[in-house]
Amino acid sequence: MRAMFHTVAPRYDFITRAFSYGMDRRWKRAGVERARLPQSPVVLDLASGTGDFSFLVSRHYPGSRTVAVDLTERMLQLARARGEIHAVCGDAGRLPFPDASFDGVFVGYGLRNFPNLAAALAEISRVTRRGGLIVSLDFFLPRNAALRRLYLAYLYAQGAFWGLLLHGRPRVYTYIPDSLRTFVSIDGYSSLLRRAGYRLLDARSYILGGIGLHWAAKE
């Protein structure tokens, strides 16, 4: 996983925009603006990529302190190149922070890539203060079986096209549908959040259930 993301890192931001029809930035802004964090929050940007959520939080909450964590050092290098950012290379399954360290945790397109999602949610809960938030944006499986097959086929074709065009290898970006095949629907993830001790505040569905944005508070 680390090697694959090292390869795609320089094109990662472009690909997230391409796969989202250019709506990725709008969704992330909505995630931050509707989060209702304290005035000067301490925030974890988990599976941060190049730090989109970190920079959005910093702009929306001028007194905030953000920490970007990603498994791939190359992603963090690109995040640092965008501006001042506190970035740590780390694993979602074993976060290097004390209990109750953060007011909010943002996860952009990382859920599908966690080897054990339930364990990662438990670890996120551990480092989140009581009443703190988890805000996540990711691809999900549409509930309708026929739509699900069409969506996976579309993502595979899209990934193969951009992989061939940008890297000369069609399989580079097919990791997106590959990671999605055994994932959950938006409703399924909402249930996982509840079982992990979170109270679901809101969930938004985009692209016919193929993209989901969640806000949930730690009980």
C-alpha cells in the first residue's frame, strides 16, 4: 500500500478531482464548515494525502492546531511543500498520540484502505475527546446491486484510462474499485460508527450513493 501511494502521490490531487467530477474540494469544504468544532480546535487529518483537510481547517479556524498523518512519506512531503504543516508518518491502526488528544478527526478517502476498519475506528475513538467529531469522505458501494456493478465498472475504466495516460500502466489507479469491492455502503458505515460509540449527526450521499460524507460525535 505504501509503495503504491508513493507512486501515485504526485498525481494524487489531480486524480481525486478527476474521479469526483471536480466536486472533491466542495465536499471537503462542506465537511469542515458543518463540523461545528470549538473555536481553537486540535484536529487530526488522518490518511491526509497532501493535506487538503489540514489546510481547510486552518483557514476556517485560524486558531486551530492540525496534525496531518499519512502512511506515505511522499504524500507528506507534498503536503509540506504546499505550506506550513505539522505532518507525521503513521498508521491508522496504531496512532502515535495519547488518549483524548483531538477535538476532531478528518479522514479523506482513507477508510477503504484501512486493513481493519473497525480497529481503525476504535483507535480514532481513543485519540478523540468525548463529544469530539469524526468527519469522513470516501467512496462507498451503492445499495442497489445493478448500480453497484455499473459504478465499479465505471471506476475501473476511469482508473485504467488515467493510469495508462499518466503512468503508462492501466492498473495504477484501479486500486480505487479494487478497494471498494469488499467495502460497505453509506448506511453500512453509519452502522459501524454507531457500534464504535459514535452518534451520527449527518450523512450526505453523492453520485447515487457512490460517495458519502459523514459527521459523527463520540459519545
